[in-house]
Amino acid sequence: MADGRLGYGLVVSVVKIETSMPAIELDQVYLGWRDRLAVRDVSGRFEKGSMTALVGPNGAGKSTLIKGIMGQISPVRGHIRLGVDAVTQIACMPQADSLDRNFPITVYDLVALGAWPRTGHWRGFCRDEHARVLDALSQVGLADFASRIIGTLSGGQLQRALFARLLMHDADVLLLDEPFASVDRATTDDLLGLLADWHARGRTIIVVLHDLEAARQHFPEALLLAGQVVAWGPVEQVLTPDNLHLARHLCAGDYL
Amino acid sequence: MMGVIEWLFLPFIEYGFMRRALAGSLALALAAGPLGVLLVLRRMSLMGDAMAHAILPGVAVGFLTAGLHLGAMALGGVVTGLLVAMLAGLVSRLTPQREDASFAAFYLVSLGLGVLLVSLRGSNMDLINVLFGTVLGLDDAALLLVTSASSVTLVVLAVVYRSLVVECLDPFFLRHNRGMGTAVHMLFLVLLVLMLVAGFQVLGTLMVVGIMMLPAATARFWVRSAGGQMVFASILGCLASYFGLLLSFHANVPASPAIILSAGAIYFLSVLVGPLDGLVHAAQQAYARRRRLSAVSERVQ
């Protein structure tokens, strides 16, 4: 379906440089693997300093969209334009399964990895960074866990550690893919508080969420996805019963 | 007392071939240990074995074309080892097949090819020596090869240590940060092949995997951190080499199996009494837990 008109997206997207670049702009983006499209025709922008909940049923293409923005898969059609540098200014927290939890590494070292954009493969790890790690650990409430091996942490504690690593990254745009999937209420609230903090400091935040209540309470904006954009805008206008019903319907239709 | 000291040191003081054997196997063990730990951490413990089989046809081709010339055989081994690693990696990247399966396929083909090539020249005692090692007959070239390969490996490991750890811990993170995950992985495979090829003269292509994996598998029962395990594995490998050579000298048994069996003995001992999750330790913990639980239930009654 996309093959025949592959050229289109390229023609459409002769880039206009605008005065106020958004953090991320999507222009008729189609994403997918091989012959199966996961996301169709997404257009819109994540403004700088916005905080968006990315909501949708399973298989709606939320993770795919995150991967597209990260540049891990390239769009089948359309364009994704970034107003910031992809490596140094975008930090991502993927679904936790890519981390090997049995690896014998301390919480301190795991968090210190967040300094990667500054240290890279070889550069030294200076005193400044050491202070930052300790600060990040205390912000997520893991100050006493620095020398613990990550295999001994609970799911919630590990998630806190990953948040601390994200904090170390010090990026302008933060993408989080289901950060609260296996985390209890108290931890979720703590971590949401951290996100609100970062938002207040002008960071752009996009979070994949399943908890609609949390989305309504903590996020000013929402993007409801179901293989395509169902609604995008202020959270109270997006997460309406009608829209949610439509989203469920669209996704079910895809699989039946 | 004097007897013990003589037993421990005299063979190496009196005989030059024992000193050479010790130097060669110590050099091998020093660099093989950290590589083994990385293999264990990457859940590729059997990969070393597969690679050792994979380098066989290259060694055989080197032998067939240039005779028992160390350089030719080493070059052949390196080339085939890397070729197999690259092709297997390519298949696993381009098709849904996982890397362990494609590796198994490629190394078995390589092994078949190797056996075929070896049999072309008939049974040859020299080649048997290459396959099973001649640690007691190391010449200057072999000693130079293994010591320089080991030095290069240790230096490169130290330089890319951070990348290797991250690539193994969280490949996604490295990829996102343009961390050249694939390059790091390939470099690791190059080091692995280099050490296997360098080690075939010392312990033989088949036994060299033992000095790599056994200390690495042992270290986990004594040290927790990845870096600590690497240092520990090196030390264990050296100890196993030393006592294996002594055993071989005093009991008059072949040297390279004696070295591997020493490492094996240390492994079994560690599984039993190792302070980190060793069997004895685990049993103690289970016993203590039962005691606590029964104490609680008595109080409840």
C-alpha cells in the first residue's frame, strides 16, 4: 500500500525552517516493519516544553512511534523532524526488557552510564559526574542503594534507578516507554512527581501510559493512538469516552 | 618442608621446557580469563567452543599449504574464525534466526570442512600435536605469538571495557547513544579468535577453550562485580596452569589435559564451597530459613 507512492513523502517534506522549531514534528509519518504498517499517517508536533501522554490499546503503535522518533526505524513514508540533536538532547527509557538484570553491575555504575553523551567510550569520569550520580540517586530515593548489584533490586527500585540514569543524561527531550508498567502506586507517584519537576524546568516529555487516570491527572496533553491518530491535544479533549471507544474499535478491527 | 618447596619449584628451575610451558600457559590464562568472563556474561559460554571448532579448517589449510609453519596456520585460523563469526552474525541479523542457531550451523560446516582437509593429508602426528597442543614443546615463535596476542588482548580489553560492559548490559542504550554496538561486538569476536588461535599451540584448539571458560565460570562463585570476576578468572587460570604443569611433571601425564583438569577441580570446589551461592552456602541459608520459620510458627501456636 505504501510502496506505490513512496516518492510522495519526500516531495511533501521539502523542509520549511520555521522561527519557533517544535521539539519534534511529524509529517504524514508511516511506520512499520516489512509489510505490516504499525502506524499510519501521523502528523503533528510536540512543542518544546510540552508534556504528553501517549495512550492507546495494545498494538496501537505507541512503541513503534517512540522507536521512529529515536531513529531506530525509519519511516516508510513521511518525515520526522527533530528540533534538537538526536543523540545528546534526546534521552529514551525503553521498556525494561532490553536490560540484562543478571549482569553484575552496581546501581551506581548503572546510573553513571547516563553520563555517556559526555564521557563516551573513553573519556574520564570526573568528580563533577560523581556528584551528579549521587544527586540523581538521592532524587529518586536510592541514595542508600549505590553499591547494590542491580539483580538484587525490586522492579520498582530498578525503575527508580533507570529514572536516575535518565536524569544523568540531562537531555531536553525525554521519551519513556511504559515506565510504570510493573510499578506500584507509591513509586508511580514518586516518579510522576519527578516528571512534573522536569516539565517545570522546560523539558519536553513524552510518556507511553496505560493508566488513563494518571494521564488525566498529571499530563497537560495527550496523544491517543490506534494505528493512526485518534486525537491529539489537551488531555481532557483527547481522553473522552467517545475517542477511547473509537480507539478500541480501530485496534480490534486491525486484528479481526 | 624442603620437599614441598622442591616439589613446587624445582621442575621449573631445572628444566627449560617447563619454564617455557609455564610462560606460555600463564600468558594464555591471563588474557583468556577476562574473555571467558565476558562470554559468560553475554550468555555465549558455548560460543568459545564453537569458535575453536570453526578455526580448524583455516589451520588445516595453513598446514596443507605451508607445512608446520606457525604463521600460516595462525593466519588461516584467524581468517576462518572471523569469516564464520561474520557470516553467522550476518545471517542472524538478516533473518529471524537467532545467533546461537546460525553459529551452530556455521561452525559445524566449518568443522566438517576442517576434518575433510585434515584427512586429505592422511594422519599426521604433527597435526595431532597442533590440535591437542604441545605445551611442553613451545618454540620461540609460539611463545612470541601467545605472549603478544595476550598483551594485545589485555590492552584492547582495557580500552574498550566500558563499551563491552554496556553492550552486554543494555544493547539498546548503546545503540541509542551511537555507541557502535556492532563494532564493539565484532572487536570482541576478533579478540576471541586471536586468543583461540594463539592458544592452539599451547593447549590445542580443543583444550584452549577450557582455560578460557573454566576460570570464568568459577569466578562467579567468589566475586560479584564484572571487573573483579575478570581479575579473579585470570588468577585462577594462572593457578590452574601452574598446578596442572606440576601434576603433569610429577605424575607423568599429558600437560594440557592436566591444566584443564586442574581448572575443572577448582571449578567443582567453587560450586561446592564458593561464598556466593555455592551449594554449601545455599544449604546453610535454607537451613537457617527453616529454623526461623519454625521458630515463628511455634510462637504463633
